[in-house]
Amino acid sequence: MYIEVKNASKRYKVGGKDAVVLDNVSLDIEKGEFVCLLGPSGCGKSTLLNVLAGFEKLESGSVKIDGAEVVSPSPKRITIFQNYGLLPWRNVLKNVELGLEPRKLEKDRKRKIAQKYIDLVGLTGLEKQHPRRLSGGQQQRVSIARGLAVQPEIIFMDEPFGALDAITRMKLQDDILKISREEKKTIIFVTHDIEEAAFLADRIVVMMANPGRIKSIVKVPLGDHRDRTSEDFLYVRDKIFELFNLKADSYIEYYI
Ligand SMILES: Nc1ncnc2c1ncn2[C@@H]1O[C@H](COP(=O)(O)OP(=O)(O)O)[C@@H](O)[C@H]1O
Ligand SMILES: [Mg+2]
């Protein structure tokens, strides 16, 4: 298995008391899968993602990627957050080139790669603009282009569209779906939005809080091209809504 999480557990001290943020979480992810971690705020989604990305350590259990224990972040994996993380003094092109700089490529080569991903995310013509002149959606596109430009094996995304208005969010969802299928990346995407998860994921890992755990794993029986108005999509979305209303922890691996 490409990504293997085994009995991952982690606690934080909150107000003198122990809070179990991850309680014996186990999860396997295949190469090329688009997996959404879905659940209410505080259920440990970001913690699990940060552990996978190598930013945080477990108390017990293990996380392996490609057979190797994850102990620190890797340049082969990138993380995209909600707040874009752009450098305000750099223009779009220079922001996208940022991740390529450690590679010491020739200037032209670097520019060509950056341009390819700027075009891919639909920002052609805005290369010389600075982030403050761009909308939130455009800024997040820069951040996505910068991530893709380093040609990572895995992309971690933590509520990347959370700060965007509904229409911009849908456009970015359309694009990230298309890009993920074309570029065949493994994507682990955190969201608390059921509809977003149903639209994007191959599998949805449904999490619950107190203690933070996996409630169920839903395989999304939709193809690569998805349509929010189709009967198939609405059926799947409604099934996931129903799953959230089930009180008891249900079956691991839930087939719609
Ligand atoms: N550094 C920290 N110190 C103490 N508690 C934390 C820390 N990070 C997260 N928590 C707590 O862990 C729980 C899960 O957090 P998080 O993984 O951010 O959840 P989610 O992303 O699902 O909203 C929350 O109750 C949060 O308050
Ligand atoms: Mg979070």
C-alpha cells in the first residue's frame, strides 16, 4: 500500500485535561487516489493531515509512505492551506518559481515550468501581478500552481477553498478535479463540506470528534467527470448526508 496509517494515536493537553485527537486511526491509501477527510471541526482532520505531511508526530502508531516511516516533511509532497501562503512582495511568476529555486535550474527552464502551471490553473496574463491585486480565488490558484510546479507525488490540502465564496469555490473544485485526474496525483484533501467531498473524492474518510476517529470510509461510485446537477451525484451526496445522521459508528468501508 502506498500510504499506510496504522493505529495512529495522539493526545493534546487542553485546559489540564487530555483530549484524544486521534484514537487508533488506521487507513490505507493507494497511489493516485483522491481521498477526502471529512468531518466536523475539531475531529482531528488537520492533525491527521499534518502527521501524514510530516509536520506533527504521533504518540503511538505509525505512518508510512512508500514503505518508509514519515518523520519529517518531504520535498516530494506539498501542502496547500486555506490562507494561500504567498509572498506579497513577489509577483505571480516569482511566487510559482519559489518551489523550484532549491533545484538550481537555469532561468529559462524555471520560467518555462512555472508558466506551464500558471497556464494550467488559468492565470495566463497575470504573471506580473502581485498577490494583493488578485482575488482570493486567483491567489489560491497561484498557490496550487506553485505546488504543482515542483511535481510532487502527493498533494495535501487543508480546507483550501474554505475562505472563498460559493461560486469561486465551485470553479476551483471543477479545476482541481480535472487537474487531479490529468496529473494523476495522490491528493489528500481536508474538508467539512459534504458536497465538496462527494464532488471530489474517490473515497471519503468520515471522521468524528471526541475522540477523533474514523467513523466510516465511503467509496464514491462516480467517474472522473462529475456533474453537480446529475441524478447520480445527487444520489451519492444524499447518501453521505444520511450517513452523517447515523448515530452509532457504522461499518468501515461503506458501499453506496
Ligand atoms: N497544538 C495543539 N494544542 C492543543 N490542542 C490542539 C492542538 N492542535 C489541535 N488541537 C485540538 O485537537 C483537536 C483536533 O484539531 P484539528 O486536527 O485541528 O481538527 P479539525 O481540523 O478536524 O478541525 C481540536 O479539539 C483542537 O482543539
Ligand atoms: Mg482543521
